[in-house]
Amino acid sequence: MPFAKEIMQGTLRRMMDAGVELYEFQPTMLHGKLVTIDDHVVIAGSGNLDPRSFFINDENNLHVLSPAFAREQRQMFQRDLARSKRLTEETLRISLGRRFRGLWGHFVVGLL
């Protein structure tokens, strides 16, 4: 999304302030989501954890119960992480104009 960073800046800062490490995949935009639980359960797909993905969008997630598959997915994640850039306070700093664009984006994001 052209102005996703502006819209998400506040949320990303709050996450960072809470101690979450944030990374941005560099080769391209990555839409897929991956969750591994206790090295046994894998949830992978395009769905976000929000009402729009659950009830409006045509999103799909695959749930797999397999320690071997979970290991493979964690290894794949580590390879992707090596191709990602860690976000910092500096990389999240944006101009005042881009902040206003992000505020405007909050009003239309529900329509996207």
C-alpha cells in the first residue's frame, strides 16, 4: 500500500515501545502470515486477525498439526528474517506531511 507506513506508524511505535522487534522484508512486499505455536501447530495464509478478514474479505489460512512442518516453517522464517531490515525509531521517523497523510488514511482505511 502506498501509504501503509504512514497509517501504521503510531501502532508500530507503540509495539516497539512495548519491546516488540519489528522487521521489514526487503526483496518485495510479503503478504503471507505465519504463526507457529509450541513447535507443533502452524497457521499460514493470507488472513489478518481482524473482523474484515474474518467476515468480509476472501482470506484463507491453513492449520497444520505437525512438528516436522512447524520446524520447516520456522527455518523458512529464519531465512526470510535474514533478508529483512530491523525497524528502529529512526526508520519510523516520518515528515509532518506524511503524518497528516497517515491521519487522512485512517479515515479511508476501512474502505480499502
